[in-house]
Amino acid sequence: MRSSQHKTEAFLSLNPFGQVPAFEDGDWKLFESRAITQYIAHGYTEKGNKLISHDTKKMAIISVWMEVEAHQFDPAASKLTWEHGNR
Ligand SMILES: N[C@@H](CCC(=O)N[C@@H](CS)C(=O)NCC(=O)O)C(=O)O
């Protein structure tokens, strides 16, 4: 990001909004961090921690906290991280 690579044509072909992250899995391309994490959790259930359940109520709770992270935590945490990193 410091060298603005995320605004180059090559990167814009991965994320048209010119933002990090962008993700490639073979010829499959994705952007939006939470879509990427869900793709990995669903696509690679055999590896790492079990993040997906067939229990509807468990998955609902996971959705609730993903929404909380996106809309309550991230806006404030991103601003603080950015300010701290630019000191
Ligand atoms: N909703 C997006 C937000 C992505 C985002 O805000 N990325 C920031 C870095 S964390 C960025 O690329 N900022 C530089 C810019 O917008 O030019 C996601 O979750 O992936």
C-alpha cells in the first residue's frame, strides 16, 4: 500500500475498489475480507480449525458476531490502527 500498488491496473483487476485485501485461489479471485474468510472457512473445512457447523443456531451466532465485527468494531479499530501506524 505504501507504494500505491493497490491502485495499479493489475491490482484493480483483483479488487476494482483498489483496496486491500484481494485474494486468488488458482484462477478464482475474490475481494472483501469477510467474503474471503468465509470462502476459506467453507472451502477448506478439512484444514485448520473447524469454523463451519451444521448447527443452524451456532452459525447464526457466528453471523451475529461477524456483523458486529464489520459494523461496530472495525470502523473504530481501523481508524485507531491507521492513526497509530502513521505516528
Ligand atoms: N470492506 C473492505 C474494506 C477494505 C479496506 O478498507 N481496505 C483498506 C486497508 S485495511 C485499504 O485498502 N485502504 C486503502 C484505500 O482505500 O485506498 C474489506 O473488508 O475488505
